[in-house]
Amino acid sequence: MYDAFSQDYDRFVNWAARLAVEMPFIESLLRQTFPQRQRLDILDAACGTGMHAIALARQGHTVSGADLSRGMIEQAQRNAAAAGAATTFALAGFGELSAAFGAHAFDALLCLGNSLPHLLDAASLSAALTDFHTCLRPGGLLLIQNRNFDAVLTHRQRWMEPQAHRQGEREWLFLRFYDFDTDGLLTFNIVTLQREQGGPWQQAVTATRLAPQPQDKLTRRLQAAGFVQITCFGGLDGTPFDPPTSPNLVVTARTSLT
């Protein structure tokens, strides 16, 4: 799915608006966690096209990005080159990060964009969180951003906000929705509509499966992986987490100092 979507992903996301909301919270969190440090070693896991990693590199941090999708990594490398950002990207998925980068290599690890629910069973989730823990140094920071699946499951929230993009005479529309599957998983669908100069719309559909991760399930798994000081927010703007209404579940956690 994401190899196919990599060419359109930066059209789908309004990065200027998104980073304007999210980066102040991320930067504040890093300053509060590491008040004596100006330059941190940061890993962006499931980095997509690398825009968060590039923004952090511009703040003076040493940043690496990893993703399982070769198409996303190639686009991230193009984006970093265009931005003049010294960012390293590697083809590596969940559970492979400490092998790719080494143990205890990072002060902070980010997993944003509802990436973690692509792990479809408890064993894979536990292995990924343990791998996150191995990547981090003592006192390290983990930041996760998921959809608020407490609300999605309670209210059967099938549709997400449409996204639109225009570039010259070309237009794109992106529609996203869930199918609630009988095995408890979700099928995540993206419909891409594209047309040129007001002509007929061309359509494409891609899909992948997700495992919902409600707050209690994710926090228990984090504790089992050895994380402490677990805190939940409702978004990357620092709002409190409210299970029935928050759009996102944002979780911060630390590795112990010993």
C-alpha cells in the first residue's frame, strides 16, 4: 500500500499546517525531558516521507528515520536533499530497529502517524515495543501518536476527514474509511481521485489492515516492555486525552535511568 501511495503522500498531507501544530509540542517535550541537552540523537520510526525527521534536523538534532516501505524511504531521501537536511534514512520495519541502528543509540524515538496499529497481533506489538526500548538510552523518551481507537470502536467511526490538493491544473481528492472486520481488525482504505484541467476523475483504491490499540491495551504493553512514566494526550497539541472525544491517542513514556 505505502509503496503505491508514496508519490502522493506529500500531496495528501498538508505539511505546513500539520508541522505548525505538532512541532511546538514535540520540541517542548524534548526540552522538558532533556533540559541540559541542545542536540539529541533521535529516531523517527515509520518515518514515511521524512518530514518530521527533517524538521527536527533543522532544529539541530541528529536524526535518523526508518520505514518498511522502500517508496517512502526514497521519497524521504529526496525531501531531505531538497531541504538540505543532514538526515539518515534506512529501510527497516518494526522489530528491526535495534539491529539496524544498534542498542541504546538514541535519546528519543518517535512513532507517529498511526503507524503502530499496522502490527496485527499481540506478539508483534510486544516485540516492536521491546525493540523501541532497546534502541533508547537510559532515561530515553518514546513518543507514539495513534488514532484514538477507544472512540473509533465505541462510535463506529468509519469515515475520516477528506483531504484535497491542487497543483496547477491537477487536482487530487483523498478519501479514507475503515471496514470493521469480523476478526476484530480493521481494513483501512484510501480512495485517490485525480484529474487534470477539469477532465474526468481517475480513481485508485489501496487498502491495508490495522489492529486497533485502545489506551489500556497500549499502556499495558508499554509497561510490559519496561517503559515507565507513561502519559497520555489527546493530540500532538498537548490536549488531555478524553477516550470518547479525542481525535488521537498520543503517549509519552521513558526508559528507566538504571
